[in-house]
Amino acid sequence: MQALDIVTSTAEAAFATDWKGNIVAWNKAAERLLGPTARQVVGKRCYDSLRGTDPVGNRFCDAICPLVNMARRREAVHDFKLNLRNAKSEIVRADVSVVFVREPSPSQLTIVHTLKAREPEREADEHRAATPAGPARSNPLSRREIDVLRLLADGKSTGEIAELLYISIDTVRSHIKHILRKLKAHSRLEAQFLAKRDGLI
């Protein structure tokens, strides 16, 4: 499963950008959440369309995208909160998950963003540090499988993972095989996406 497949197949609001910050894919759920259609935003700069700020109003989206810089440095991006602007210039508060899709050429970097709207009640609860309403989602992965998946999400190769975890390459491949089976994923990229979506890593 490639970047554009993830955007079009997920039920979550999702879009993808290239290494220059241009929007290259935008799904129907993103249209419902933010207003613009794919025809209106594909090919445009992400920061012009979304005008994202952090929860306290500091500028996040800009011509120099912080996510692109993190991808170039091969840094992991943890889920984060972002305030976006919809077609009516209203603020949409969202939880953002990001997956980097890397190809041999830097110009082929694609960044997949998935968005979950934050309900006002949830915002208030978190502001008051209230107790969560329900139990956390159970994680089907072992601790070692989580380690492997996190390193995959950081862009590490099979050999690099083996070296970092002091295990053999065959063991890494075995862990990846188990991860794909447990998450019902068809590729490493899809496994990363599903794990981030479900809060497993």
C-alpha cells in the first residue's frame, strides 16, 4: 500500500504532501472536515490551504514545513494537536498523525497526514485533566514488535534495526512478519499507518 492508497482508502480525513509542501492527495473525509474539494487544493501549498497553528495559536504551517525538515533528518514525528482553518476560515481542532513515505530520490518523499477532529467536550476534559472515560485500546503487539515498528516508522532499514536491537536480520524479518499478520496489514507502510491510527506506537 502506497501513500496515495492510504489517503483514498482510509475512512479518516487524510491528505498527502510532497517534499515541497504541495498537496498531492486529498480524500472525501478531508473534504467533509475542512470544506475544500480535492480539485480545489491538490497542487496548492499546504500552508496556504490549512494555515495551521499550534493549540496556543503559534504558527505551525509555513513555507518551510517543519515536518519536511524532520523527514530529512529522519526524525520520528509523534502525534500532535493542530488548529486548522476550514473553507469558512473557522478553526478546526484536530489530532494529527503523520507517516513518511520515502523513496530513493528525495524528490519522491511523500508525507501522509490523517486528521481526527477534537470534540469540544474532549478539549474541556483534557484542559481539566479529567480521568479518561474508557480503557485504553489493547495492543496486540509484543514489546519487541513495538520496538521494531517504531524503528520502521523512524525510517530504519532491516539491517539498522537488527544492529540497534542487537538481534539478527532474520529475527527482525520474523518480527515484521508477525506485525503484519497481527495488524492485518499488507505492507510495512500500512502497518505503520494502522499502528499510528490506533495509538499502538
